[in-house]
Amino acid sequence: MEIQTLYQLKSKFVAREVGNELILVPLTGNVAQMSELFTLNETAKFIWENSTEKTTVEDMENALTETFAIDRETARKDIENFLRQMEIMFIKKG
Amino acid sequence: MGNQQNSINLVIAGFLIRLFSDSVIELEEGYLPFVVQKEERDADVTMQCFRAIPSLTFQPDELVFEAKNEEQLFYSIYRTGRNFGFIIYDQERFDEIQQVAMLDETFSHWKVYSEATSENNIMPLKYPLGPIVMHYLTLKTNAVMMHASCAFDGKNARIFTGFSGAGKSTMSKMWSAAGNGIVNDDRLIIRKRENGYSVYNTPMYYADIPKVAPLSALYIISHSPENMMKKLTGAMAITKVMAFCIQNNFEKQFIESRLSFFSELCASVPVYELGFVPDESVVKFILENETGGIK
């Protein structure tokens, strides 16, 4: 999944912040998908909330390294892992 | 099919539902214990009920929700102006429409069109419309409806929820055998009240008296080789519990309402993940391990 896709997905979910985590609930017209709720940890929540139409992976790396005091390699792995998880959860199930 | 009147008051989970019609209204057996004769207060929900289904009951703008599985379509919901239109299918003859219903934007007023029964009466709450009416009632109030069982020991009510086959009914049997009351073993309404949260049973396909108990703990259950439990908090507790709430998530405001309810509930009532052996040992295990968790 491209990072810009996250921005497009936002309108299909309702989000609620709980502590440092974020709950995502899909807007759906299908009863079978109603039990699919997702919890994002602090880093994933940051990526989700800060993804815009024009965000690049490099932009997000910079934002993560500045916010969480982690190196670029760790930031890139966090982004890649998160995008992979999102793809499994939202795209393949959808 | 016992009660037959043109106007019926039902009190379910403390909410007043008033049905009226020019035709004689029949109720399924499970609703009869919830009928009240005199109720002066304003109804939380009114249901104007009609015999026969007109060919054009409402003009559908958009199909917004379908409750179906691989075998069967249970009901469809359409947006029609600012209201919602429901088409309810017969649960035995899948392609036949059983009821058509309209719900206004305040979730307070229904119009229900039903085919006549063999006695030329109507059954506006015939399954699944009854639970649908209850669900939309909870959306306009501080309440939710859940697939769960609930045991009450006279002081604490414990809710057990999980996937189909997780052991909700089994858990009820274990607690019942240990001398506890069972609020219900399938479908419950939880309401926020002044002194905490209350659990209510709802009309089922069999008759049972209305019950209410103070909620003390929620358990997400599954079968396990040994009894084990873990307390859940924060987002994990909310998502695990909310997953078993009855919901029609096609409107943002519905989801926000549910998230708000469960956020408050899970901050106030302890939530546990429980793996259990399906025998009487689980009751003792819970009583020994939840101490301190029950508020």
C-alpha cells in the first residue's frame, strides 16, 4: 500500500483516541464487517493521523524521527510494517 | 400468540414502546411478559402498524445497509429523505417480504406494514423486526444491545460475550448450576443509569419475565484447555467488547455514539479476557481471580 492510500481510507473509518492509542471502526453497509475494529498503537496512530494526500514516505520518516527520537532506519521499518498491516486489514478484507 | 389488541404498551429495558393499529395486533410469546396495561408517560418509541404491504411504501434514495450471510438476506435498509426505510424478509421463505417499515430521523416513530396473519391480524414485531426496533431505540438513548449472556449472584451481574460457539450458553448453565440467576443467555440491553450500568433481558422466542441487574464485569470468553483470565484496559477493552455489540455501522454518528458509550463503560466496569474449561470449575476460578477487579 502507498502511504497516500491511508489518506483516502480515512473517510471510510470513524476514529476515537483512547490514551496513546487509536480505535478505528469501519463505516460499512455489510453486517459481516461490523466486528472488525482496529486498534493502532502510538506510532501507527501518528502515521494514520499525519498522512495527507501529499505525504511521502520520506516526509513521514522525518516526522517520526523528530517526534519519537528514533533513527531513520527504525522509522522506515515502522512505516513499512504499518502499511503492510493496513493492506492486510483494509484492502484484502475489503 | 397470546396477546391480541389494537393498542399495546411494552416496557423493555425500562423503555416504553407503544404499538397501535386499526387491525388487531398479535405478539409472539416472548413479548407477553413485557406488556404493561397502564403507562401514563410518553412513549420512547411509537409504532403505527398497518395490515398489508403497499406496493410503494417509500421512495428509496440509497441502499445503505444489508444484513445477510451467504445463504440469506435478513433485511435491507434504505435512506429515504431524512428517514430510513426497512425491508424485512421472511426468515423461512427468503424471497418473501415480511414487513416494510419506516423510521423517522429521531428514531422515535415507526410505521410498520405487515402481511395479515391467518386470523387476519398483524404481527408487527415478528422476528427480526422486534430486535431491530430495540436496536434503534438504544441508538437514541444511552444504551446498547449485545449478543451475550449474563449471570447475577444477587449482588454482581457478569456479562459473558464472544464469538458464536464461544460458550455463552455454557457459561449460563455453569452459573445457574452454582445457584445464580440468569438474566439471559443470548441478547441483552445495557443502559447507563444514575448509579452505574444496568443489564436487562429482552423478549426472546420464549416467554421470560423482564429482569434487570447491576453490571459488575464483562468477560470476553473462549474455550481453553485450562481456565485463564487477563484484565483488558483502554482501546483493547473497548474494541473487544464493542465487537459483540449489535450495530448497523452505516452512519458515522452511530459509530461515534457506540464508541462513546463503550469508552465510558470500559473505564467504569472491568473487562476480562477469559479462556475457560466448560465445567463448574470456571465459576470458582472467576470468583477467586476477579477480586479487586469488581468495583
